[in-house]
Amino acid sequence: MTIHSAYVHIPFCVRICTYCDFNKYFIQNQPVDEYIECLIEEMRSASHQDLETFYVGGGTPTALSDAQLERLLKAISSLFNIKGEYTFEANPDELTETKIRLLKQYGVNRLSLGVQTFDKALLKKLGRSHQASDIFKAVNIARDYGIPSISLDLMYDLPGQSLGQFQESLKQALALDIDHISSYGLIVEPQTQFYNLYRKGKLELPDEDVGQAMYQLLIDNIEQSDLHQYEISNFAKEGHESEHNKVYWKNEQYYGFGAGASGYIDNTRYTNVKPVNHYIQKIRDNVLPRLNETTLSRQEQIEEEMFLGLRMAIGVNKERFKHKFGTTLETIYSKELEELEDKGLITNTDGYVSLTGRGKVIGNEVFEAFIKG
């Protein structure tokens, strides 16, 4: 078994967003320097140093000070040989010229900016710390320093958001001539400020029809641009698809380092402990900082192969499926494939099974068909 990818989690934020359920903590008074040293120690445990993709997410990696950021970058460079895509997540207002220079110096070749919306009122509602002007500034500085690939996250289905507001944000994103856009509808997750408001009846969400109209608007606008859709929620210029995220959708194995990080090794999915102090203590005790581990049965691996692979526009590769599981896709799912094709939700060719346009809109219904349990 060879692992070609790694994810690193930086669980600190300068501000906590109202919708976010990721493992994150307000950075003030946190043991950030100690956390970075323990993170470096965990990364030393990796048995594979030659990697194709490396992704640093959060939280907010750019919440680190210049010195902390350089300490992390230097350690990653000394521990791993990153041969392909090297991504850092960033908040537009925290992406100073110094930080971009450091990222470029240590080989980062892709930035993922947490934009979410260009609308001032919606940014405030989301608890974001940036303004639209910060987005333009960050993109321009990153381009000046020659960062080869820049991605934006955009959200829709936001509380009080109109179709027109989403269209305006999309228009501004595309006008930046950006390399990649990830666009997701809001899901109100437990343990978020939005969830608490929702339970009290104080969160006004667009109805389902408006959400679907926003997604269709997204698809229509992308089709008129230089971007192409390569996954349900992801769009890229030629040569700028996220190779790291494809590792997840192809159900390949990867390291997860840091508090709350998840990984997938030897068909075992694991999650690290979440509280920063617990994570630090585990590393200090010289034990793996695991919260839980689940080894997947063959059937579970097959199910994941289907519902993850179908997220990609190209779909599930039949030859790869056969090589991986020693049997054909039709042998296991002949009835399901026939029914979904009859409903116009999938296309089934000699090489791939993929979602149709209608299948993408109601993807969950398709995914459920491949879960035997």
C-alpha cells in the first residue's frame, strides 16, 4: 500500500463563523506554538514521504502568525517531497503580502479562499471577517507572486439570500477570471450558531425551490464561462481541477494530521481527537492521537466507491472498480443500474457510470440506491 496524499488541520480561527461545524477554536490564548510542534511530531510518523497532493485546511491556516506559518511550512518541506498539488486554505483578509510570499517560497501552488459571498450583509450574517474588497486584493497579490492556481468557495441557500444576490456573487467571482470555484448549498449543522437560531425559529432559509434554482443558475453561468463542471459542486479551468479532492472522490487512501483531522489508511477510516489540549497530550504521551478508527468491510468499501465516485462528472470507472474489487459493477448492481438508467438519473456506458443533469440535482436519491444496508 502506497499513500500519495495528506491533509493537515489547523483548528484556529480569528473569528468563529455562524455556519461552521468544523473542528475550530478562537485562536486567542490557545497553545498555538505547542500545537504546531506536536503536529510536526505526528507528521514524522508518516511512512511515505513522496506525496502527490498535500492540503492544509482548517479552521484557518492563515490565522497563524508569520513566524508560526513559516515554522509549519519549513517542517512540511523537510518531512515531505510534494511532487504535485500543494494547497493552503486562506481567509481573504488574512492573506497579507508576507504570508503569500512565504507560501510561494515554500512551494504552495494552490490557494483556496473562503469567500462564501461578495454581499456585505450576508458576509456579516455568516460571521465572516472580510469584505469584497479583501477578496479582490488577495487574488491580485497572489497573482503578483505567481501562485499558479486560485480557488474560491461560494455558498448559496443562505438565510435571507435571494436568487439575485447569489447571481451577483457568482458574477463577481467569474469576473475575477478565477481558476476554480467550489460552490455548496448551506447545510445547517448541529453545534453551530445557525443551528441554535434554526431551533428557535429565528433563521429564515430559502425554500427548496429557490435552492434548486440557485444551483441551476450556477450550472448555467459556469457553462458560459471558461470553467467546466468536474464534480457536483466543483468547477475548474482546464488543468486546475483539485487533485487532492479527487483523492477523496476516488476513495483513495490518505493521511490526516492534526486535531480533528480524518484519514484513510489500510481500509481504515480514522478521526483524531478534537480538543487541542487532548491532541497535544496524546502526542506528548507518544501515542497516536486517535478518537476513533473504523475498518470498512468489502461491502462498505464498494458502497463508498459508488457514492463518492458518482459525485465526479466522469463518474465511476468500471475498469478501476473491477481491478479494485475483483468483480464487475454489473455483477453487484445490475438491478439498480437498470432502474436508475430508466429514470434518466444515470448514464451507463462501457467505461463509466455517471450522473445525468437531473441525477446531479437529486444526487442523494441516486447514492442511496447503491447502499445495500
